[in-house]
Amino acid sequence: MVRSRRVADNRQRPLPFADPGGAAAPAAAGVLFHGDSLALARAWPAASLDLVYVDPPFGTGSVQRGRRGAYADRGDDPEAHVAWLGPWLEASRAALAATGSLFVHLDWRAVHHVKVHLDHLFGRRCFAGEVVWCYAVGGKSRRGFGRKHDTILWYGRTPGWAFYPDQVRVPRRGGSHMRVVRDADGRAVQEKTDRRTGRVYRYPVAAGKVPEDWWADIETLNHSDVERTGWPSQKPERLLARIVDAVTVPGGAVADWFGGSGTTAAVARRSGRRWVTADAAAEAIAIMRARLAGVEPHTRVDDAVAAFRARP
Ligand SMILES: C[S@@+](CC[C@H](N)C(=O)[O-])C[C@H]1O[C@@H](n2cnc3c(N)ncnc32)[C@H](O)[C@@H]1O
């Protein structure tokens, strides 16, 4: 029997409505920092960023290895992990503009601990939501359901966080409970009738829809993916493009204090957002330089901040 697997394939799926990387936008300038990014985050100008995305070491207690490098994933004590990560989260909050957002990418080991910390730090009114990023590639467990999702926590700097739904629309799915009919102009619309009120709801197919908070249409990178740089735990550009497009516009400013292979910066650069990223590992910096058009890394915090201020 041939089993069909409904696995999203980044190479074959159509691009979301908002082209990740916004083809029309000119490449934006940015700042690359080599070193411990906590000092950089703490020194970052207040209220200057529209988005901070972080994909920190998850606290697995192991070493993450890739073809072109490795990094230690910290100890597996969740409280120690939160205590370690907390200062970056506090610095990020200070660096965000009033309409800015923090996205923290975690997995099942740490997410609940970090969420409690963020509720205290930002206040629950600033909790904008959590994205469950679903994928299927990789090993399976024989002792339970495969752990095939990460959780990305989203907090606004204030309850007035920016959100641009029209930049992240995705195609409407066929085969849902709604039937597809033609409207008076001949356009395909999905239609449903509220049984209680009799009210008819119509959604033009061509307009797409704003995604739910679970994303199953972006697969994690597999070994032969063209995007693959060889850095462990590299995230797909489509994932970052959706986040960048959801909360920023071209000309905005994006930070990633745990840059790794530079996914966030590559997406921000291509889509006309100013960017700052960093990594402590020399191999990661080499990969990012190649990916970010040869940009020279700063090793002094003051120089990195000055470079950002010089390009408003
Ligand atoms: C999960 S990886 C990030 C992967 C990245 N999102 C990507 O798409 O390639 C975490 C990164 O944090 C870096 N890192 C860990 N501690 C750091 C620190 N104190 N300062 C800067 N970078 C650090 C590691 O070297 C590693 O590259």
C-alpha cells in the first residue's frame, strides 16, 4: 500500500500571497555582530526596533551539530534556561518600539517556562498569541506521538502592537465545509450559511485568508534543501518571511540576537527591512557573511550600534 503523506514541501508549494522577501523591495542595510549578543542587545537604542525574533538554544542539554558547525544547547534545567535567556528578553523589550513585537521560538522543553516569564515581563495584555509551527521531517518516536511542532511566542511591546494581515494572506483551502460558488461578477467565492441566523457569509477565493495560529504549510528544511547552509537548527526563510511580513513594513527594523545561519537577516534584507543580527560562533559568522552579501562583522558593541544609527 502506498501511503500518502501530507507533508508541506518548500520547493513545490506555491509562494504565499505575500512573496517572502518582497521581490520589489531594494535590499536593506544591516549590522552583523560577532560575539556574545547580550551586551549588544543591552546597548541597543531604546524603542528602535519593530521586530525582535529569537531562536535561542532550546535547553536540550546537548550539542547541536550540522555539516558546517555546532553549538551547545545549554543545560537541560528549565529554570536555569529561563534565568539565562531572561536578560535577552528584557533587553529586547527595551529596544522595541511601542508598536513592536517580540517572537520567541521554542520547543516543548522550554516554552511553558519562558511563557510564564514573558507574561510577567510584558504583562498578559501584551500577549499577542502563539504560533504552532508544524512539520513532519525527521525521526519518529516509538513511545508516543511524534514531536513535530515548535511554539513561537508573540508579545507586543504594548497592547497596540502592529499587525499587517494583508501581507500574510495564504490561499483559501479547497475541500472545507464551505461550498464554492460564483458571485454575480463570476468570481469564485466560498460560502456558508449560519444555520441559526440564516445569514450568508461569502469569502472571495482570490483574496486568500489570514492564516490561523498553526502553520502546517511550511516544512522544516530537509538535507537536500537548496536553502540549507550546514548550520544546525537553521529555520526556513518562508517561516521568517511570514513573521517579518506580519508585523513590519519595508523600512522597518528587525533584530535577531541568535542569528545562526542568518535566516532572519537574509529575509529582512531582501524585503527592505533594516536588520541587526549576531552570533557567538565564528562558523556561523562565516555562513552569514556569505549569505548577507559579504557584510563585515563588528566585534565592538559601540561600533555596531553606531553603524545602525548611521543608516536610519
Ligand atoms: C537555534 S540557533 C539559531 C538558528 C537560526 N535561527 C537559523 O535559522 O540559522 C541558536 C544560535 O545561537 C547562537 N548563540 C548561542 N549563545 C549565544 C550568545 N551568547 N551570543 C550570540 N549567539 C549565541 C549559537 O551559536 C547558534 O547559532
